[in-house]
Amino acid sequence: MSGTDYREDYDGRASAYEAGDRFNDRLALRETRSSRAPAAIVAAVLVSLICLYILLEAALKAIGQPAWLLEPRDFAAWLNQLPENVPTLILGTSGVLILFAGLFFFLQGVLPGHLHRHVLPSRRGIAVVDDEVLASSLALRARTRANVTEEQVLVTVSRTLVEVQLRPTSGIPVEESAIQSAVEDELQRSYIDPMPEVRVRVSTSGVVGQ
């Protein structure tokens, strides 16, 4: 194989690897970020209800029937008289509620929501583990290192933090540094992404050994 042929073959394989990496990255984002479908459904339902109400009032007006709730012309006149025709307290409260609703939908569309999951490396793609499963594994490692029962260890896992709360057995001291090293070693063995920080809290009051 000539140098030119080798370069073309190498470039082709490199491009395939890069395409696979990009696909895996997109797949990891989809599996670890929350869907915006609920917020979109709520917004669509609200807009649809408003449009249906306006259509209903317009249809009733067209066939000469009385308005169901508000006469369109009267409602337009009421809007034109704002804010003099509404008490200040009601107007301010309504404005705050509308502001919070708009801020909620805005943040839902802008911020990347995260699911309680972490990504593990895999040769054939990606592997996703729930934080509850990861917490159970870390709790097992912590209680094995501290020689305590399952009820004496509580592990909570978030995207950037692993918090270990441990109540030692009375008369048996437990070193926080040893527990932290064991939990960090378990995390490093799993190669999760992103790698969270570990915090260990050992209670000053112990429990009676079983």
C-alpha cells in the first residue's frame, strides 16, 4: 500500500471514529438531560384553550347568540381601560403570577435539565447508570470499609456531589479520610462522567452494634 493510500485509509477511519464519538455525545446528552416535553405540552394546552375560547366567542357572536363568558367588544374595552379599572392588589398579584409563569417556561427552554444519571464508558457506545444504583454501590463500599450495617450509612448522589453520612458503631472509631478514600476509589474504578466530589460526614453519636 502506497503512502497516499495509507493516508486515505487512515483519514477514513479517523472520520468514522469522530462521527461515532459525536453520535455517542449526542446520545449521552439525550439520556442524561430531562425532556422539555411536559413544559411544551402545558404551554400547548394553555394556548389551545385560549384559542378555542376565542373561537367559541367569535362563533356565538357570528350567529347572534349571547356570549358564553365575556362579550369580545366588552372585553376589549376592559383591556383598554387598564390599569384604572382593576384594584392595585389584584393587578400586582396577576402581574407577578404571569411573570413567574413566563420565567418558568423561559428557563425550561434555556437551561439544560439534568436527570439523576451518570455516563459510564463503554467500547460499544455509552452506558448510563441511575444515581440510586450508584449510591447503593458506594454505600456498600463505605459500610464495608467502616464495618457497619446497612442502616448506618446513607449515600446521596447528585451530578457534582456524593455525600456520605455514616453513624459508627459505639466503641468502634471510624476515620473519615479512610471512608472518603474508599468511596473515591470506587468512583474512579467506575470512570463515571462527570466525576463528582465526595464529602463524608461521620456522626459524633454512635449506635449499638448488632
